[in-house]
Amino acid sequence: MTKIRFDITNVGTVPRTVRIIIFGILGREITTLVNEQLQPGTYEVNWDASNYPSGVYYYKLIAGDYSDTKKMILLK
């Protein structure tokens, strides 16, 4: 189980549509962890990777015009 913690900053009172997507090393989408409108604040989401092999994975956070990709290493 991996926890991904992220912050949504205050950009007015309108909730932002937030997506967190997990990708494999070759760029293939594996799963979507979050796909909803969120108010500003701090959030945590869990990824149960027990059915996936050890290796390098990426997660992409998309919130409005903002996008960021981070690398994860899964070791079992």
C-alpha cells in the first residue's frame, strides 16, 4: 500500500477537477486513483499495488491547468 499526499491550493471558491493516474514504465495507464472535483485542502489517496510486480511506476496529478508527474519505485 502506498499513500500519495497532495495539496490543492486556493484558486477562488470553485472546486477543481483533480485526477491522479498511475502509469507503468512504458507509459501505459494502469489505474485512475482520483477523478473528482475537490475543494482546496490537503488530501491523501492510497494505491494498493499488491497485484502489480516490482518496478518503476509514475503517477500524474492533474488539477485544472496544473500537471505534475512523479516517479515511484515499487519493491516487494
